[in-house]
Amino acid sequence: MLLCLDVGNTHIVGGLFGGDKLLFRFRYATNQIGTADQFGIFLRGILGTNNIAYEKIAVVALSSVVPGCNYTIRHAISQYFPAAEYFILQAGVKTGINIKYKNPGEVGADLIAGAIGGVEAFPDKNLVIIDLGTATTLAAVSRKRDFLGGVIMPGMRLAMESLKSNTAKLMEVDIEVPETYLGQSTRECIQRGLYFGHLGAMREIIAGYRKELFAGEDVTVVGTGGFSQLFRDEKVFDIILPDLVLQGVRLAYVNSKAAQARQQA
């Protein structure tokens, strides 16, 4: 079995795969990771809760945008899953994606994982992959598997926390789908600004990509990440794939092993 971990700034999202089937997924607050012992015990516990013996884990594959957590997680895996192979998605790993960034090493592992998952789900398609998490990212991937670049902007919760932290009278609000465009209280105004501001930005950037990058060609827009479900009815996404990044981490490992086997043949 393959245990995949997507380490984000707010949550560590995990998923256990049997072959290409996702058996279950879980979340863990990144700022609560604690020591290697604490995290290792948590992982064994979540497996046990799902009736999976930890000895069955053959591989732990990691995508991380929080370098400060990587050592703790690696140490936890070595201590609590001593028989498991450890894999981290990073620069130099053979993934089947061509990175067309000015500095390829700058591309976040989560963006690469999303691209890998996207091209597997939609081969030979031009893609815009939108991941709504702590940050909101909009990545453009060509039908030739070229990662062309993207946009990074503050996610909805981060934007809300910025308003709360940097103003005297604005407060934390629930992030939800508004019923109207017009807010008639401070709380409603913030909610509408977060939601419709994000919606408008996504529509504008998608339109720009269609014009600049994919003129005259079809584009499939894929949504993922914790806040993607809020926009399900807005027709901004062609499809929402909540587990896209986890699938990408799994495929990164599979593709890397296949590339190694070809080199050795």
C-alpha cells in the first residue's frame, strides 16, 4: 500500500492507496505536527482506526510546500514505518511533466502534483488547474504536458485573516456562498468581497489564459482544494477533483520508479 502526504501551509492531507484506488483520506493541522514521535503515532493511529496494519505500508510519498516540516516527517516515517520506502516529490524527479518555468526549482511540489494528476485524468488536453487552499493557484498545462506557469494569490481564508489582522473594525467571518451580491452589514460585506472577488479573479485569469496561451483550442478547467466546492454552481470549473494532488503524488512515485527502471534496462 502507498501512503501519500500533501503537506500544505494549513493542513497535511493524507491518502492511502491500494493500487490506484484511494481507500481513505484524512487531514492534520500542519502547525500541530509536533515531534516525529507525535506525528508517527498519529499516522499509525489513523491507519489503525481504518483497520490497516502499519506494516502493510510499502511506500510513503510526500509533496511538501513547508520545508520546515520535512525533516520531522521523514524521521517519523523512518521510526514508525521502518520497512517503507520514502519518496519526496522535488526538483530532479522524473514526473513526465515538462517545467517551462524561468527557474524550474521554484515550482511548488503541490503545483507539480496537481499537473501530474491533471494530465493523467485528461490526457492530450489543455488544462487550467485551480487549487483553492491557503493560497489559490491557477496553473496552465498544455496538451503536450508542458507546465507553462501560473498565478498565485492569497486564498480566501488568508485574505480574511489579513483583513481581520490589519484593520481596527473588521472581523473574522464564515466563508460561505452569499445569496446576494450586496452586503448590508460589515460581516456580509466581507463575505461577499471574499467570494465574489475570488470568483471574478478566477474568471478573469481563465479568460486571459484562453487568449494568451490556448487561442483557438479547447481548455479543461479543473478545480481542487478545500474551497473549490464553494464554486460548484458557478460554472467556473469543468470538473472538481478533490483528490487531484494526492493522485498526483501517487503518480509522481509511480512515474519516477518507471523512469528508473527504463534507465537500468
